[in-house]
Amino acid sequence: MRPLIAVAVASVFAAAHAQQPAGEAPPWKQGMNPEQASSTLHPFAPHMTGRDAKELPLNTLKVPAGFKVEVWAEGIPEARSLALGDKGTVFVSNRLAKNVYAVVDKGGKREVKTILKGLNAPNGIVFSKGTLFLAERDKISRYDGIEDQLDNPPQPKVVVDNLDPTKQAGHFWKYLALGPDGKLYFNIGSPGNIVMPSYMQASVMRVDPKDGKLETVAIGVRNSVGMDFDPKTKDLWFTNHARDWLGDDSPNDTLHHVSLKSKGVTNFGYPFCHQGDTPDPEYGKDRSCKEFAKPALKLGTHIAPLGAKFYTGKMFPAEYQGNLFIAMHGSWNRTVKQGYNVMRVSFDAKGNPKMQPFVTGFLADEKADPPMWGRPVDLLVMKDGSMLFSDDYNGILYRVSYSK
Amino acid sequence: MKRLLAVAALALAGAATAADPAAGKAKAAACVQCHGPEGNSQNPAIPSLASQPAQMIATQLFQFREGNRKDPQMSPMAANLSNADMNDLAAYFASVKAPLPAYRSRPESAAAGAELTKKNNCVQCHGPALRGQQHIPRLAGQQHDYLLAQLRLFKASKRADMDGNMTSAAQGLNEQDIDVLADYLAGLPAN
């Protein structure tokens, strides 16, 4: 689960913390019970200057037989979300570094360029038909023709703005995905760990880049930082981070599924109900989980699912076609840590999802602080069918390939 | 929106080498002019770097280079450092021992300061002995005037703050709290 981040004490933030002395606790501590006051659990920050791959125990990474994982590029501060240009450029975003980077493959050597600077939490990134779409804290912009002018990028055009009217303290970074309907899908997170969201918060939204028209797709979503569309059914699938401070084993982070044909807005329950079946101890008192849509899959407690991508390449074996890969960035809010891996979700004939490990080994010591040496964030299927994934903790992109 | 025009490559994959304290020491000649011998500051307004967590030092250098944190002296110093330079410098200063602080806290600050560090969650991130961890700085034995200035800046939401935690935490402090905290922290042993 991501740390909650405050900038200034906006009024909404003060209101959200009304039960606690204002401004004293870091926002990610919001929702702790008194017995947890001496907890030493805390979120982890990335190495902003990156770490050299040579320093890292890469030989501890494990992949299924026939697969290979290797470092593809390094030196990309806080490498987060990934997008692939038409001409092979890999665009890399972040939350904290305020830049966007481009990785250009030059005959086996990867050159890292800083192409945009001074952005406001530029976490969401999508490339389509020559245009780079970028979701910052408060707006979504487009950079047309950018891949042909990486050294002199075009001026952005705003698709939609005013996405953060309250300057919310937590979960203000946005993931961005392009739907089969040509619309841009993104999250607006809950402003705190466990607080009553205001209008537009704790939601999945979409905007039509043609006219800037906004629509709500789902609500009751604490924070989704990974989404993709099933290549067959065109349905939306997204990951969600459940609340903190309910203990090591509750509640699960979740995978959700919404048909784009469904009418209206689906409500997944936050802050009243977690994981589809667990009422919140405070907000759930007067509500029933039966009111809300259920998740498609429970992913693990505090495991922090980020990027989710369907495999659409040709390199991996046939049984991997249409599988959904999920990058697990956590957990920090657990005394015994889990996750820090890439998981594979396959579907049976009835479409029921089943999860198994795909890339493991970043979790070195489940009780250490920090417990891990790397943190997967987002995934990208390359033209050759290999799959990249980012690691913001070290500023590294890894490549997973397969050969018989 | 500010944009960077033509930018040289930051790094080539595989070209960098591991963070190296010896290399950092060789690059630290300019740093120790102000931060003191081996990064043990002699100036109350300038922070000590010795025995600070390596990730913290590299993160702050990064913030200066990227323009997120601004300072008339430090911004130009960091402007031309590569990520590898920052990691080397961080590895060096983190490896140096800090002597007992010359600063003497007021006796009455001992209990009051300790209480404030608990009440305001300082110990949760900076550690029970306030010696820092990961990206979080050591406060124990840090220079008094520097601590005072930074706490005031956080309180005023004017200090660069990567994840917002300190800006948030400082809102609960009044000027007297800040005075007691700086006095208490500056006298604590660093190692």
C-alpha cells in the first residue's frame, strides 16, 4: 500500500483528521488505533539517485523454467509507470521526481533522457498514435508527436484539468490507461487511509480526449494504481489498495473487473466495506457489504498491487496468452512482509482468475527494515513479446524473456 | 510548466559503478569546505553529513540538483553532480563517525525534548535514538541552528519535502516546541 502524502494542510485534510491532533501524525498513520501507537511500521522511500544493478543480488530473482530476467536499463530516478512509443521509445514516469524520462534502445545500449521537467506527480503515462498522454496530480495533458522530438518536446495541450480541486493530502497520483473506446481511464484516490471521500474521490474515472468530457466508472475504490483492458472482452480490470492499520492479515488488496457495457457506476464499497466482505470497523457499522460489488480476486493483505497488464505478445508460451500480470509493490503495513514480486493471473474456462508467482526474489528478509531490495511497479509488453517491469526503489527496468 | 530542452543522457545502462566511499572521499573536497572535516560541521547553521544515512544524503543532493530544494550555496554545488557522484558522496559521509556534539543542551530540555519527540512522532521515522534510517536524517547531534531553521521552514510549508511527512508533522509544533526540540536534538550523541 502506498504511503499517503501530504503537501500542505488543506482544509479537507484537517477535516479528515478531526479525531486526531491536527497535523501531528504523518498522513499514512491516519486510522491507527491506540494500541498501534508504538508501531515501527513505516512506508519505504525509493533511492532517488538509483542504485547500480551491480550492487544488487540479481541472482536471487526467480522466474519459471524457460524464462529469463535481466536488467534492461538503469539510472532512471524512481521509475514508475511505463509506456511504449510507436518507434520503440520506452517512456518512464514517477511520482516524486517531477520528470518524465525516455529510454531509447541504441543497438543494445539503452540511453536514458530526461524529456520533461517540473511536473506535478507525473505518475500516469500512455502512448497512442504518436501522442504521449500524461496524468499529473491535477490534470491530464497530451504531447503530440513527442517521439520524433525527444530532445525538444512539444508544448502540452490540456485534455482535462481541475482533477484535484481540494489539493488532497493522500493518493493524489494518478495511473492512466487507454481504453478500447479511445477514452483515458484513471484513478482519483481516497484523500486518506480511511476517511470519507468527497465527490470525485476514491473513484475510477474516464475522459474522452476528443472533448474532455469526464465520466465516473466506479466508486468505492480506495486507490487504484494499475489498470488494463482484457484484449478479448474489452472489459476493464484494475487493482486496488485496501486500508491500513487493521492488522497483518486484514484486509486484502483486490483485483476488480468492470464491463464497459455495464450501465451506471459500480460501487466497490470503500470506506464502508473492504475486500467485498469485511465491514470497516468504523464506517461499516451501519452498512452492509451486500450493498457493494465484489472484487474479482483477493490479492493478499497490504501487498500493494500496482501495474496490471494483460500479456498480448507472442514470445511467452501459449498458456500465458491473455494472462494478467500484476506488480506487487508492498507490503509495509505488515509486521511480516509479503509481496515485492510480479504475479501471474490466469483464467479458467469460466473466466475465474487464479494467481501464481511469476518473478520473485526481491523480498530478502520478511522481518527486516527494509525487507526488500527492489519493488516492482508497472509492466510493459514489448514488440518482441518480452515484458519489461519497473522498480522505483532502484530506478531500474528489468526485461523478462522466454526461449524454449 | 517548465521543460528541459536538449538534455544529454543521464546514464548508459551498465555504465555506472557501485557506490564507493573512497571515490566519494575524493569527490568531497568542496563539500568539507562548509560541512567541516569529514563532514563534521563546525558551523551551527550548516548540517553535519558524517554518520547520516547514505540514502538520505543522496536523496537531498538529488532534491537540490532537480531544483525541488533550493539553497544559494547547495543548488549550484549539486547542479553538476551525476547520480553516481551522489551515491559515492553519500557512501563516504555515511561511513564517517561523528564525534560527540560540542553543543550543550539546556538541562530542562532533556525531559521536555524527549516528550516532544514522542508526542510529535519524530521517533517513529527518525528512530528511537533519532539517528535516522534509510531516507530519513539523523537528528541526534545535528547542528542547532540548522535544526531550528529547518523546523521553522517545515512549519511554514517552505521546506522541500519529498513525501510531505515533515510538513505535516511540523504543523503541530509551536515556536517554543521548535526551540526545545532543536536544543534537545543538537546535544544528543550521534553514534
